[in-house]
Amino acid sequence: MMASEMSHWERVRAALKGQETDRVPISLWRHWPVEDETSQGLAAATLRWQRDYDFDLVKLAPTGTYGIEDWGAQTTYVPNDHGVRTIVRYGVTSVDQWPDLEPLDVRRGYLGNQIAAVRLVAHELQDSVPILQTVFSPLTTTRKLAGDRIFADLRLHAETFKEGLQIIAETIARFALESVRAGAHGVFFATQCGTYRLLSEAEYREFGETYDRIVLDNVRPEAQIILIHAHGQDIMFDLVANYPADAINWHDRITWPSLREARERFSGLLVGGINEWQTLLKGPPAAIQAEIRDAVAQTGGRRYMIGPGCVLPINAPLQHIRAAREAVHRF
């Protein structure tokens, strides 16, 4: 018999299995500019967010550039609504640099700081809620490291480019595993290149999926939850839906497939339903709750977690966050 009120873990585990839950789980996440420049600052912001809203899953949101700075990229924070850093110097500026990338010690530098943040968060939360480390795919990392020149590199200098991809993939694989061993229960694996607007499916299978699976296969034996984030519009949903993952998140309110369509294409947990840059940002609260009610109706409330399409705007009104959080008790 289902308990009248489940713990976060009970609710998430039941949702992953498609079992009845006392309510639909919910998780929202955002960046923490300036605070995220240290492991202590990121951990403190993450814990504050969780204590304020008591979400069912905690996703660490380090800077989107943490994975490239140990390879020489330079960034700065210019205030913006996304809360992301601006790349001011790429770490790779010519194709012949790819094979010379250094395999990194993930326990040191910027990567090590993110593992330290996981350890701090895990220590405070004491296994009370699932924690996911954000991990960017190898191809996404090359794009952050070198910019859009990668699309020429992979087409004109494929084998040289692949040497760099291999080094990056193996480094990210070690980072993902060390994050789990530091206290994360899994990874939020983000691919920002798995879209037809950037690559053909054949190109993504060769330069994306091949290296994504190095990371995922390495962490899968020790990760309790792998959540795939397919970023952007016109995504290769069916391709990433076949990854060794438990859950998938994408911008379901602005691109195919809808939650209802995805339910027929992926047997795991669907995470989404909120348009973070329209409904959640602009409101009113009644519109946020109506959007959540529609998402629950699309999925039947099974194998589903309420979430945003991507990170929330950092200026999203707090009353809108509360409205989303309260909606789970209504629908």
C-alpha cells in the first residue's frame, strides 16, 4: 500500500518504475552566478535552494564552462538573465591542437572544485534526496572549448578532431565517476549538439553518440540515476532516448516531441512540462499551475517529473517558483 506521504527517494523511485506516487515529483534548477565560482559558494547556493523549496531531486548547476577552463579557456561573468559565463578566450584555436590536449586529473582544478561541491552538498543532505552532477557531453565540451569552428573540424579533419574527442571523453568519464563516488547519485548528462540544426544524424552518431557512450557506459554501473538533457530545438530525441538512461529532459514546450508524444517513444521518466522563459518567468501563477495541470494530463502523472526545459532565468519571481512547487499538491 502506498504511504500517505512518500519521502523524496520513495517518490522518485516509484516514478522511475511507473508506480503510483502520493504526488507527482518536481525539480527546478538555475545557475548561481558569482557564488558558483567556488565549491563552497555553489554548495551553499544549492543547499539554500533545496531548503527553500524541498524539491524531489537536486541538480547541481555549476558554471556551464567549468569543463573547459582546465584546458586553457578563459571566461568572465557579464550579468545576464541566464546566469551563465561568457567565454573570452577559447582553449583550442587550431585543428592541430586537438591531439595535444592533456588528459586531466579530475580531482584538481575546475573539475576538482565541482567534485568538492558535490561532496559538500551530499554531506549536508545525508542521502535524503537524489543528487545529480551536471556533466556536459564530449562534443558539447569541444564546442565550448573551440566555438563553432568544430563543425568545420569534424567535417574537414575528422581523424584529428576525434583524437581530441577521445581525450575529452575519457576525462569526462573519469569526472562523472568521481562525482558519483563523492556523493552524487547520478548525472544530468547534457548534450547541446544533438539537434538537426547543427548536424545530420549520421554526423551526430559518429562524433556525438560514440563519445557520449564512453561517458555513460563508464558511469552507468555506479550511477543510480542517469538523466539525459537534450538541449535546443529540433532535437534527435529518438537517438538519445536509446542511451543507457533512466530519464530524459528537453524543451518540450517549444520543440518536438510533446510530453504525450514522448511517452510513446521513451519508457523511462519524462522530466519537463514547464516553459521556464515564458510561463514561469512571466506568470501569472494561475498560468503556471495550468501548464503543470496540462503536463500531468499529457503523461497521466506516471513516469513523470515536473521540471523546466532547461535552467530557469535567475530573475524568475520567487512567487512563481512557489506556485510551481505548490501545484504538485493540486494535480
